Amino acid sequence: ARVWFLAHEVFDRDGLYGPAGSEYADNHVRFALWTRGALALSARVCPSPDVLHLHDWQAALAAVDLRGGGIRPAGFESTRIVFTIHNLAYMGTCDRAALAELDLSDDLFRADGLEFWGRVALLKGGLLWADALTTVSPRYAQEIRTPAFGVGLEGLLHARAEVLHGILNGIDDQLWNP
């Protein structure tokens, strides 16, 4: 098996997301670089993949690029997108100016786009433009469709309920018990 690594100096910092529980102000740029690098690598080593499985806001930009009017790299026209939500509260929010920094059209700053309470929420791109949505459990898939756990995205998740599936994290020790 071959393993590919993407490395860049923007990730050579203390903490992946930020120091001591905080976030770096340029995380949207950092993870855009990583996501777009992964798409470019995929296009070279596995042209026209059948499925692209994205996790959380850090990779959600791929769904925006492929289906939401982003940079639209070639080779993914028939690729299906699965987007997994581990924690809905982490949305990758940033200022509206981030759209220009990410080479995205300002037209995406709308309620049925990436706008979320006056900010950009990158996670919303995964929720909007993935073919299938998964969560870490069936219960969480139900909970995030309620105001108590939906962090303001419950309406969108309710509208996409037919493609939202909870898959239990871990193994079923009744079916396979090591």
C-alpha cells in the first residue's frame, strides 16, 4: 500500500487547531490549503473516484468546491460525496472576507449558502452539498435535528433528513467480538 502525506509550513505550529484550546485566525486558509491539496493529489493518483468521504468543517470546502460553485477541479464530476459530522458545534466559522481569501464567490454568502448568522460557516457547505450525511451514532443523527442540539442548523438537517444517517462509532461486539 502507498501512503501519501500532505505537508506545509502553515501546519508547523503548536497544536493542530490552535494553542491551548483556542483557534488560529487563519484556520480557514490552512484547512483550505490541505483540502484542495488532497483533491489535487486524489485527481492524480485516483482519477474520478467513486466516493469522496469528508469529515467535519476542515474538509467541507471540498463539497463547496465540487458542488457549491467553488473552484470545481476536474475529475470529480461523477464522484459521490459523503460528509460525516462528529460534532456539529464546530462549524469552521469565519468572517465574510474569508470567501475572497478562499477564492469563493461572494454569492455564496446567503442563507441557502455558507452564511450563518452574519458569518461564513464552512461546515454548512458539507451539509448542503454532500450526497449523504452521516453522524457518529443514530441518536446523534436525531439529536442534531432538534433546537437543543442543532446549534441553529436543525432546519437544514431536518430538510436533508432523507440523506442523514447515524452510524454507530466503534464495533458491534454482538456481531464481532475480538
